[in-house]
Amino acid sequence: MEPSTVKAEPLLPKLGAGVDLVDTHCHLDMPDYAADLDEVLEQANQAGVSRIVTVGIDLPSSRRAVALAGARQGVYATVGVHPHHVEGLGDEEYRALRQLAQSERVVAYGEIGLDYVKRYAPLPLQRDHFARQVSLGRELELPLVIHDREAHDDVMEILEQAGSFPAGGVMHCFSGDVEFARRVLDLGFMISIPGVVTFKTAEMLREAVCAVPLNSLLLETDGPFLAPVPHRGRRNHPALMLHTARMVAEIKGVSLDAVAMATTSNAVKLFRLEA
């Protein structure tokens, strides 16, 4: 019999007994999960990813996120409008977002911010709606989930001008350097690390992870995007976040369980998740 040519799946790192992780940023409502969402959630649970925050990027996806959170154990939701989708955003949509944000399982406002890479919406419009959504999130007393792609200075200017953030926030899918990380921490925000940290080209991100205290770090998939090595280029899903956690542990010189316990504690505190 010829040897099998089927490549075995890389083994996931294993957490210790009683240790769990929180995927603080995933898009479970996207079509990528439509065919096997139950299996995805079961794999996450078996891997120790006990809770998932599914993130709204426009009004329809925010509604889907809230519905998913209401129907699935361990799933929470955010609502908000991503910078790609701010064109056509008006008072009616803001009223709907405000109402939706008061749903029981909503734990943050976002994903909001600026994207100077793809520029699907004009930059002045992105900035106007980012400032307006920051104000709404503060009014609702929800943590903010910030999207920032090559817009560091403008993102920080809008956040710094808004004043203090008693509910805090998170710089999702962090892509800056150590200096930018310090500016984010000075706001009282946390920094969320995606699977990108495992990429060979991500030295700047690894330097930032090294510099940021564990009590200010969160972990995320940004699924279905940005699968970590050794799954890069494939669909990302919450169970794969263990590879990200292991890389953070290597960078920080601590155990995988130490990273899991710290980042889970941080997520529970920021998003006021159920214990």
C-alpha cells in the first residue's frame, strides 16, 4: 500500500485543566461560517475557547450578531458600522444602532474607525462618522472596538479629542509599533493581538507584544480572516486562536496557560462577560 498523501492537520496547543480563552473579535455571521457554524462552535469549545465576541460591521450584520448572541451559549455581540460601510449612514441608522446596542448580549460598540488602505468610503466621511460613533459609544457607556489601518494619527486625534473613556476600549487587530501601543495604553484601552503575530513578516507586532504588559492584552481571530501559521491562507476560526496564544506566550517568556488566564481575565473585565 502506498503511503497516504493526505497532509495531517497541525495539532492545536493544549490548555491546562480549567483554563480557557476568549476570542474577542470574530465575524460569526459571515457566509464563511454558514454551512458549519455548529461545528465551528463545538471545535472552539473543545479547544478551550469558551466565549466569542461576534462583531457587527454595519446595521444588518449588527442585527445578525445580536441574534447569534441571543441564540448561542458563550456568544456575545457588538454593534457598529465599519469605515468601509459609512456611506449612506444617516439619522435613521443611528437610531436603530442606539436601540440595538441596548440588547442584553451587546458588550461593546464597534467595529468603528478609519481605513486608509482600501478607502471604500471617502476619508472625510470616515472621519465624521468615526467621531460620531465614538460619541455614541461613550454615551451608551460601552467599550469601543477600534479598526485602524494606516490611520494611526487620525484615529488617535479623534479618540483623544473625545475625552475620557470610562468604559474603555480595544485597538482591534493591532498593527502599530511600540510607540503607538503606548499611546493606546495611555487612553486606557487594551490591545488585541490577531494571528498576524505568527507571520514571519510581523516583527514589529512581536516587538509591541513584548513591550505591552499582559494585563493590557487581548486575543482575537478576526475570523474568518487572518488565520495564524500553520493555517495561514485558510479560513480562520476560534479554535485556531490557540496558535496565536502560543506565540504570545513565546514572546513574553511565559506559559500558554499564563497567557490564557491573563487575556481571559482582561476580556471578562473589559466586556463585562459572565464568569
